[in-house]
Amino acid sequence: MGFRDLWDEIAPIGRDPDSLGYLRYAFTQPEAHLRAWFREQAAQRHLILEEDGNGNLFAWWGAGDDAVLTGSHFDSVPHGGAYDGPLGVVSALLAVDELRARGVTPVKPIAIGVFAEEEGSRFGLACLGSRLLTGAVDAEAAAALRDRDGVTLAEAMGATPKGHRPDLLARFGCFVELHVEQGRSLVESERAVGVASAIWPHGRWRLDFTGEANHAGTTLMADRHDPMLTFAYTVLAANKEARLRGCHATIGRVAVEPNATNAIPARVSAWLDARAATTSAVDELVAAVSARASERAARDGTRVSLTAESVSGETQFDVALRDRIAALLQGAPVLPTGAGHDAGVLSAYLPTAMLFVRNPTGVSHSPAEFAADADCAAGVRALADVLEELSCR
Amino acid sequence: MGFRDLWDEIAPIGRDPDSLGYLRYAFTQPEAHLRAWFREQAAQRHLILEEDGNGNLFAWWGAGDDAVLTGSHFDSVPHGGAYDGPLGVVSALLAVDELRARGVTPVKPIAIGVFAEEEGSRFGLACLGSRLLTGAVDAEAAAALRDRDGVTLAEAMGATPKGHRPDLLARFGCFVELHVEQGRSLVESERAVGVASAIWPHGRWRLDFTGEANHAGTTLMADRHDPMLTFAYTVLAANKEARLRGCHATIGRVAVEPNATNAIPARVSAWLDARAATTSAVDELVAAVSARASERAARDGTRVSLTAESVSGETQFDVALRDRIAALLQGAPVLPTGAGHDAGVLSAYLPTAMLFVRNPTGVSHSPAEFAADADCAAGVRALADVLEELSCR
């Protein structure tokens, strides 16, 4: 079965007919549909399915320790693209097919992982499944996380997550995650597949701007304490500070109370996504944005508070593994990324690497995210090469 | 029955226990509860209830033409105050009690109106009930208006609104709406009750900012087309233009797509509420905001479009009626307001006046909205005086 045949099976699942983007939130119907499809695919390949009690699935080819783990996630950001996550899962299934077609008999087991809530789009904490598995997040705390409708993770899962699974982790020797590139480095280097060097330090901070709700028509401009103004100033300040410092800052999520046309808001909450090449650069960026927000709040007669929701330091992938893979793939380009991944979480526990597949638009987290079928097929062959190398020697 | 006794009966209905604000949207359960309460109050007073097929209720004391109409609305803005609307309905019921206690026998009928969706918080069009009754909005067009969940007005009402009711309108000789003041003029003049002179011209415009959704982590700042920046600039520009011109501009409602922490938005929609002393000042303000938004969009590589959702010209209340009432109330202060009201809509069809009751905070559309019981009782007496004057002569 070729890439397109398998890909077409999941293409309609969770797709919004208007935006053509995907609404594949963790533990919702579309994601459950994808998981059921994965179980069926695993069964067809006689892979043994294992659940870890944290929402993560593993399909095993062979048993035992020192396994080579691959895979990625199904969940999407709101109206996200088709490739971010699912490409790594589908490519892993096809790489198993490829190894069998080659007549390869691995010495070590191979496992395909499907991680839960990688995007954090539902419960606000990115890489939730891998963080639970590795104990990087406390299971009780995670169980109480709520989505925008007030549903807890435990309710969505139907059980409290098991949390740290050192027994399961101990069976993995290494992890290789294949992912669509979220930039245009591979376009520039004219290669279909690359290897990750590092993940930029990054984090999410919530900014709560509070003022005084009042009538939009009757309240004198001079009498207002309008948090929308402080918020708007902070959006522009974050953009300016990031540009000046060569960092990335984004405010893409906002919640307004009461959010009525004829009411000055009581509160505006906004989430700052900040990333940079070093942890200190991220910290300095966030401090600068916070300082400028506070200055403006003093002028507007409002208040602002900053809360760190998730912060990740720099992830330097295993250098030996990276070099071994790059050499195997005929000197594939080695590139950093500004995006977080389950590979970033797992790299703290076992040797981890990432493969990137060329994305001609460079766009991701959007329906414009794309990879050509020929490049996806090249990705499958590259992943098969890597799995063969790592499982047979 | 005193003001506080009757007031306490409705105080808990639709109140949010966290914000202490009210969620009394048109045709939802809390508002239906209030309407049922009103029917019961009308029945206790032997008032005859009439529905107009547009969601408006009228409780009649006496029958015939040249009726004196009073009343207001029950619906609230999200997390609004207790007084905006309900004070006018409760005061009307108590004014009837007061007239009966005085032994007054009106020559003309008195009707207490409860108007639907005055705030426009659910279907986006303020004074929807009075606009339907007067034919100021087309019934078919209104029936298709949708709330944020996609429910149409016709679905919420359970029927297509009847629209223009010239037969019913013809039975009213004048309208007097009592309302909490949404400012501090009466505090300054040390009076409990005032009379309205005019409503400022005002309107709502939707601004749609569109850009390109992309990954917050991986997209270079220089490659972005981020509509949040254009929106933020426009918020600050609207504030600045309004201050410079002595007008009111507010952006209190925002919708972001996809509204994810790690995605540059594809679209930000924002609603501009603009008000000024003259129609030309409103027009010039909106044009200036639109021009500055467009300039910024060109810099951000985004697009912006402006759509008028509802626009009202200046309302000058009936001068003879106003002066008669002010004289009756021992020279009550005469003041303009920046807020729209059903009285503004009806004033185009029959002589209309408004009474304002002192609000020590000056705040409205917020839980901080307030009127002292003694001032509310003074409002009831003033309304009874006005109803007696208008219905007996």
C-alpha cells in the first residue's frame, strides 16, 4: 500500500468542511475515530497493542527491551493542518510494511507510539501524554486540568491517568519521531528529509488584564479602566520586543469578559507564546513584555498579572544518534526547530531523534500545511532505513 | 408592597454566583422565568396580558386607545447589573399599586411593556423587540438573526416574529420609560430622579481582520501576516480618535480563529461601539478608525473590512412631554444619555420620555451598577406622578 492510499483513509476524519482545517482534539470523537483506525491498522499488521493508562497507544512488532520507538500524535490545533502529527504515525505503519517488504527481521522490537494531547489544544498543556508517561507532570494535577467547557482530563479519559510508567519507559532503547517540517529550511536545501538538532526553549504565559466593566455608551473616556487597551498595547509590545531580540512572540488566544459589544470589558486574558534560541533569551523577552504591560496598565488604571503555564528549556537531541542518522541518510541536513514535540519530552529519558519532511509552504498549524506525496514516500523510506539500522544492529 | 420586597423576588434569577452579574439573555431560561414572574404579577393586579408576536409583553390596566405606556426590559448584557431594564418594569408595577393606593381612577388606559432583547446581547441587534413592533426592522430579516450558537431568533422564539403592529402602536398615546442612570449626573445635581433630553447617535460596526494562520513557534516574525497585530493597533487607534474628538469608542467584543495559544490567528473579528453628540461626529470617528486600521493592515500584510451592524441617529425626546414631566417633578434635571433604549426607538412613533434614577457608582453593564432603595422608591413615586398626570388629564 502506497502513502496516498493509507493517507486518504484518515483525510476526512475531523476535517471542517468550511475551513478545510482539522478539529482533532484529544479524547473527542474525531480523535477516537483515528485511534480506532490505528488499532485496526496495528491488527492488520499483527502488531500487539498496548495502552499505558495515560491515553498513549503503542503497537509492538516483537517484544522485549531496548525497543526502537517511533510514532507521533493524532490531535490537532483548532483548524490545524493534516500532517502535523498524523504523518509520523502513518509513516511508521508504512515503514513497518517497507521493512517487511525488504525481508528485514529486526533483532530488537519496534514500537509505534501514538501520544495523547501533544498540541495542548484541549487541556492547555502541550505533550500531555508523554509528560504523563515520563512523570514530567503529576498525574493528579493533570487529571484536574479542564478544557474550555469545564470537562476535566479524568472525565474526558474516563479514568484518572496512571502517570509515570518507568516500567514501560525502561523497555525503550531510543525514540525517532518523524514530523512535517514547520518552516522552509528543507525547501532551501532542496532535500526531502532532514534531521533535528534541537528544539528552541519555549513556553506559554497567561496574561490577565483586569479593569472595570462599564457601559460603552455612557462612560466618559477619561473615566474608563479598560483592560482591552492594556491588552492591545501588550500585543504590539510583544511583537516589537520579539523582533528586536530575534525571538518569536505570539498572542493567538484571547478571552474577554463579558465580551459584549456595548460593555467595556472587566477582564481580558491572553496567552503569550514565547520562543528563542536560549532559555535566557526567552526569560528576557517575557520579562520585557511583562514590564511594558505593567507600564501601560499604570496609565490605563488597570492591572495585569503574568502566570507561567508551561515552560520548556532547550532540548538538544542526542548528538551521536543524530549524526548516525544524518550519515545514514546521505548527509541529510541538520536543523533546529521552534516547535515543541513529544520527542522533546522523551529526549530527557532516552536517546531521541527527529526526522523532518519537507513542507513547501513552510506553513503549519493551518490548512495550508503541506507535504508532497513523493516527499512523504521519501520520509517513509528514510524512517525505514533508520528503524532497520537501529533495530538490527 | 415596598420596592425591596418586590425587587428581592427577582434578584436571584439569572445571577451568576461567581461574578454576581446577570446572564439574562433574551428567550433563555432566566428571562423566561422573569416573564413568567411578570405574568403572575400582572394577574395579581388584574392587569390583562397581551403578547404582540414579537416577544414583547403588555399588561393593561383598562382598555382602549390613547394609552399611557410605561415599562422597560428584562434582558441583560453578559454579567450585567441588576437595574438596567428590570428597574423600569418593577417600578411600573409598583407605580400602579401607588396609583391605586392614592385612589386614582385613570381616564386613559395604562400599559406596562416588557420589551425583548433590548441589549442585543444574544442576536446582535439592540432594541430588537421595539424595532419589530414598530417595523423599524424587517420581521423576515430578524427571524434569521443567529446567536453565537447558531440558533436563529425564530427558533429561539418558537415562531417567526409577527413584525410591524400598527394596530397595537395606534393604541398608545405616549411612552415613559424609567431607567437607572448610566452616569453620575444625578449624583452631581443631588437629585434622585431626572428626565432625559436626548440619546446620542450611536452604532455598532464589525471589523474583520484576516491574515494567515501559521505556527507560533516556527514562523519567522518577518514572514507573518498576523491579524492580531492589526486588531491591537486598531483598538488603540479607536481609543485615541475618540478622545481627540470628544466621542465614545469601545471595542469590548472579540472573536479569534483558531484562538489557539500556539497558532498565529487566521482571523480576528472585533465590534466597534461608537457614539457622539452628532451623527456626523459618529461617521467621522468610524471613518478615522477604519482608515487607521487599513493603514496598519497594509504594514502587517493583513486585510480589514468594516460592516455596519446597527446604526441609530440622534433621538431628541418630545420637548413638550419632557418639560411637562420636569415641571411636574419639581424641576427635575434634564440630561442626555449615550445609551440606546427602547424609548429611543418608540420616540419616532409616539411622544416619548424617560425618567432616570440616580446611580451612585455611575457604572452600568456591570455588577457594580447600583441604585439605593430610597432612590428607587422615589423613582416609583415620580413614575406614579407622571402616570397620574398623563392618564387622568
